[in-house]
Amino acid sequence: MRFGLFIPQGWRQDLTGIEPADHWSVMSSLARHADEGDAYDSIWVYDHFHAVPEPNGEATHEAWSLMNAYAATTSRVRLGQMCTCMAYRNPAYLAKVAATADVISGGRVQMGIGAGWYEHEWRAYGYGFPTPGERIAMLDEGVQIMKQLWTNGVATLDGAHYQVDGAQLAPLPLQVDGPPLWIAGGGERKTLRVAAEHAQFTNFDGTPAGFAHKSRVLQEHCAAIGRNYDEITRSANYNVVIGSTEAEVDDRIAWLEEHLSRTVPAKAPEIAEDFRRGPLVGTPEQVVEKLRELESLGMTYAITYFAEAAYDRSGIELFEREVVPALR
């Protein structure tokens, strides 16, 4: 099993209380920690403009700016976004941005891509809010454009949503045929069909029952189009709350609720309870047991989020010492 690590960027209230002038030192230090060790194969950021669980003005650093910053300041880990919203950037432009980041990083960029969902930021930034079907069609057309550019250095597409006519890209990404595509989302009729056609990686529901069901749907789409299902690595995202004892786990949940109460007091108890119910909550032994169950279902890439990462690395370090080696 492989592991990725989300680097806090503020989107989930995870830089609250840290001065903006200190944000980069916190984020880059965590990225270097992941890069210098061997527990994590990749680091990740979110592609959002407004904070969650509500757009309350908390810091939210832009994903592709961070990609290039990490490309220049790390040397080993792969670099991903979970996930880039197709409609936030013209796909030909996005292909260019990703190619530049791939060159800067020495060929370590991954393209997490999805149809998008956060209506408030869509409308606030002037993108409107197309129907789910339209957003998925934009995802499909955009992926086609990016793949043409990364493979051939030129793209032409007269689509319903995007039109490019001889768009050029040079230099090509260092990775042959471009950054691997991580298509995120579990929409069973359309999103997983797009994933079956284009993805090297998928990312969807990480609970055992949900993961098994989405995997079956993906397999059916692969069979329908003649794609080898086993070519696709299936991943999931996890909120990790880990402690040496159950009392330590409880303390972390209590810290999270208190932390969130500073900015989103009405929602802090609900979020803390959602964390408590997550699959990767408990002692190292309990977390390993759950990951082994998920691995038996085909989940071979876990992307981990530690809510306290910007303030306290002890949970990350415990996970690195006692969980990762057991799954490697």
C-alpha cells in the first residue's frame, strides 16, 4: 500500500491562528518532512478558493501556485491536487500549467481532476454553476484536450463546452504522455465512466462498503468499454485520528472540536463527530486492521489528512512509525 499526505493550506480551517506571513514556512516544513522520509509517496493540496464547512474568510491558498512551490522545494515526493476543478481553468491553459510544474519538479506532478461541487465559490468567482451533467461533460472534454497536448504538443477539439484549434504546448511534460490522471468522484453513471476511459487512478468513497460498491461500478464501466480494470489504481482519502491509547484519540477529537469552535462554532461538534466515525480512527493496531480490510477490497493508495498537522506532528509521526511499516 502507498500513502499520500495532505499539507494544510487553510481550506479546512487548518491554518487558523497562524499568521499569514508564517503560512509558507509551516506548509513547506511539512512538505519537506514528507519528502525527506520514506513513509509518503506523495503530498496533496485541495483545489478550492473558499473555506469549508462554510465560506467564512479563513485562509485558502491556491492549489497550482502551491504545486509549483513544492515542485521547487522538494525532490522525491509526487505532487497532487485532490482535486483540480476542471472548470476553474481553461483545460488548455491547465495543461500548460501542469507541464511547467512537471518540468520544475523533475517529472513528479500528478493531475487530480474532477467536475467540481462547491457552488458558493463557483458563483462567487463568476463561473455560474452548470448542472451536474454539464460539469461532467466539461470534465470529459477537458481531459481529452489535456491528453492531446501532453502527448502530441498540439490539441484541437470542437466540443460543446471547450473549443481549441491548434493549441500548442512546448515543452512537453517530462513524464511520457503527461502527468498521471487521478479522476476523483463517485458518480456512478458518468464520472466513473470517464474514469474508466481516462484514469490511471481513481479516488472515491473510502468506507469499506462504499469502496467495494464504487469499485464494482468502475469494473462494469471498464468491461463495457474494453478497458483493463486492473490498470487503474483505486485510492481514497482519510481523516486520520491516531493515538497510542484510546484516551489519546479522545484528546485529539476534543482538540479538534475546540479548534473548530474558534471559527465555525455551530458546526464544530458535528465535524468532530464525523471524524470520530471515520475508518482510520484509533490506536495504531486498530488503524492497521482497518487498512488491511480496505486493502483486501483493492484500496491500495490511502491519502491521509491530519487536522492538527500545522500545530502538532505527533500523530503523523506515530502513523509513520507504527502504521506505514505494517502495510508496506
